[in-house]
Amino acid sequence: MKNKISPAAIGMFVMAASIIAVAAVMVFGAAKFFSRTENFISFFSESVNGLDVGAPLKYKGVKIGKVEGIFISSSKNIKESSVSVVYSIDIDQLRRKTGTDFKDYSDWMDEQIAEGLRAKLNYQSIVTGMLYIELDFIADKGEKYDLKYGGTRFKEIPAAKSGLSELAKGFEKTMADVAKIDFAAIGQNVHSAIVKVNEKLDGIDAKAISDSAVSALKGVDELARNKDVAESIKKLDALLSDSDALVNDARAELKKFSASGTSIMARLDEVLRNVNSVVAPQSPFRYQIAVLLKTMNESMSYISNFTDYLQRNPNSLLRGKDNSKRK
């Protein structure tokens, strides 16, 4: 016999589940319940197509809020027609993410706007086209700006053009140019080219080319197997080795000859220097030669006079020189 489930146990289980659910709601919802959020507004003159309620709001890439509402501005407080976007910012999270401990968020935001903080649209995904709002320092420091919101309910952050509209227009123009391309004609030309290539390929005698290639390969193989060719290759290799040895010997002899030639040229240079020193105008050798030639010239003059005297007085060799004087 099966035991019956006690109604009291069921009641305890339901009560425990309820307590856990309430505790979870209190724990996970407490942060949001006690968090402080403030609403801001920005006016965009460009299309906001792709921006939905609930889209993220990011400060320099860090999520700090979300989009609360999107409206077509037609209020009397608005100076010109545009799209107004209201978004909430978690002030406590903004304080933590920026690492600042500002007391008045409005004054702090005014300082950031003066430094160039602006709101702009950006893509969450180019594929889906979904947008989000990015707060970043886009403008130059101290750049003038106009506020379009005249009320006091929301703090306005000036908006900057994102260039997404120009990007979309450029993409549309590109697609229009692509649509003008005659793909049918291009396909027909490609088809005609393929047909011509096939006709050329069909006209090629592939079998004859293959047979010629096989025949050539057989000839090469037979040539490689020929003993005479192999022997000739060996002899040629030996001849090349001998030629290398001969060239090396010739190089060695040329080096020796070059060294000897260098020595001979040095000696010749020394001899030439000595000859130059001997025949120089002021050299001692040249002076001695001049003295010798002068002495020889004087001796030849004496001999010539003596010869003339003997011719006139041949008896003087027997009698000697006549020293008597005529009275």
C-alpha cells in the first residue's frame, strides 16, 4: 500500500519556494530599486532608423544607461524640427565607471560638455543596422554649441553628426551603380570565351603530344642506360678533375712568379736610382770624370808637342837637348 503525501509537507514546500522567490526578487531587484537614475535628452537632425527603446547608452564604450523614448520634436520649446531621444543614466554607475566623486551630476555634466562631450549615433551591428547612443569627447574644448531644449525636466547633452546618413547614402549609391552593371552581357562574354577555349582544346591532338613525350622519355632513358655514354661521362668527370688540378698548379706558379717579379722590379728600381745619383750634375763621379778628361787632354797636348819636336830634331834623341847659345 502506497504512502499518502502529507498535505503539511506540500504546504511547507510551497511556503519555502515562495520565500526563496521573494528573497531572489529582493536581492536582485534591490540594486535597481535603490539605484539613482536621471533622464537626459539629445536632439538629432539625422535619421534615427535602427534606434529602438531599450537600446544601450554608452560612455566612451561603457554602458551606463539605455534609451527610454524616441519622439518627433514639435514642442514650442524646440527651436527647429528634429528627433528627440530621451535616455536614462545610472548616476551611481556613472560615478563608479568614471572614477569621480561628483556631488552634483548636472554641474559635472556641464563641465564634460564644455570639454567636448557630445552624443552621437553609432552602429551596434552593421549587419542588423541596429543603433545605440554613444557619449564621447568629439568636439574641441570650448567649442560653442546650441541647446534646443528649453525645458527643465531633462538635462540636454548636445548631439553631433555621426556621418551614418552619409554612409547610408554612399552605400545606396554604390548599390545603384552595381545595379547598372549588365551582368547578362558579362555572363554571355564569359560563356563565349569558354566555348572558344573548348574549341581550341578540342583541336589539340593530345594523343600525338602524349606519344611524343613518351618517345622522348624513352630516348632519354636509353641514353642514360648506354654504357658508352656512362663511360664518356666518367672520362669527362676525370678530365674536369685533372683540369681543376692543373688550374690550381698554374695559380701557385703564377703566385711565385708574381713574387719574383716584384723582387726584380724592386731591384731595378734601386739600380735606376743609383744611376740617377751617378749621372746627376752635382754628383762626385761626374766631377772626377771631368777632371780626368781635362788631364788626358793636357797629356795629349804634351805628346803632340813632343812629337812635333822630334820631327824637327830627330838627332835630339842621340845628342840630347842642345843648351848652347850662339854668340
